[in-house]
Amino acid sequence: MTAIRLEGLTTHEELTAAGRSTIYRFLAEAFAFPTPELGDAVASGRFRDELLAAAAELPFAISADHMAAEPAMTFEQMAGEYIRLFDVGPGRPPCPLYEGSHRRGRPKIMEELVRYYEHFGLRHEKGDLPDHLCAELEFMHYLSFKEAAALRAGTDCAPYRLAQRDFLSRRLNRWLPKLRLRLEQLDPPRFYLSLARLAEEMCHRDVGFLK
């Protein structure tokens, strides 16, 4: 995913929105199929350091336990664990990264998500599924970026904040706890378990902040 960046932010509100946007970007990239670059960042500790630096801009605290360092794991091992947990299994993956796999009524969920995205001028490419965790996290990254941009321009940011609050309440906060509980039963590596816990806590605390 290409990061969205905004230069010249100065106020506390602008930096807070940008910090939240950065965390959602980190989460979306980390839940995608791993790349050698991600593997290097995790192994070197750079991923954790950059995540902690971004978390310093948040208007709430994130538990440090969720960012525990990962024992040495090669890129090949990370890719193998990702496939084992999220990509393969009899009928479906052991821990699917799709909202519709953790809640009833997937067709309706997909329809609602497409409406969310299209309302803000976003369209999924062919083959992408709107209820994938990465897609939902990227949407939060986009909305919080637009909030920061509106604050920087001195325009109304309320529509973006309301959309974030609504999206977290109706979507991510309803199924991330189920994802985390299922993952805990699968003996995952620390990195992916910490990531699931961090995503759950981030979304829970963020909706409280937005309210």
C-alpha cells in the first residue's frame, strides 16, 4: 500500500489525526501478505520502533505489551505462518481476515462496505474483497488522513470524524475481538498475536476518543 502523507502539520489536532492515520497504515501493511521489507523491519526492530514513534502522537495510550519484540523469525518463516493462519485450511483458512467470516450475513456486509467506500470516492480493484481487514484498516487510514488535511486547510473535518466513528462502531469493533480470540487458539507467532491485540485495542480506544 502506498502511504498517504501530509506535510506542514503543526497543531495538536492535526498531529493527532496524522498519528492515528499512521497507525492504521502500519496495521494495514502488517496484515497484508508479508514482504521481504516487512520481514527485515520486524527482525531488525525497526517496525516496532516506528510504530512506537507514531503511537506517541495518539491521544490515548496503547499497551506496550502489544508491541513486544518478536524473537528472530526469517521472512520465509513469517510467510509460512501467514499462510498457515490466514490463507489455507479445509474449506477456509483457520483464521480468515474477512469480516464476513466472523459475522453473519456476508452479502449484506459486502454491500454496506462498498457503499462506505464509494461515498468517499473509493473503489476496489477487480479481485479485491471489501471486507478484508486490510481494506477496512486502509479506509480508516484514508479517513483520518482526510481529517488531518481538512484541519490543515481550515475546512470542516466533522464528516470524516463522524465517518470514522460510525465505521469503527459498525465494522471493526464488532469483529476484531472475534478474530483475536480465534487467532489465540492457533499457536500464532508473537508478531501476529501482538498485531491482532494492537488492532483491537487501537480501534476500541479510538472510537472512544472520537465520541
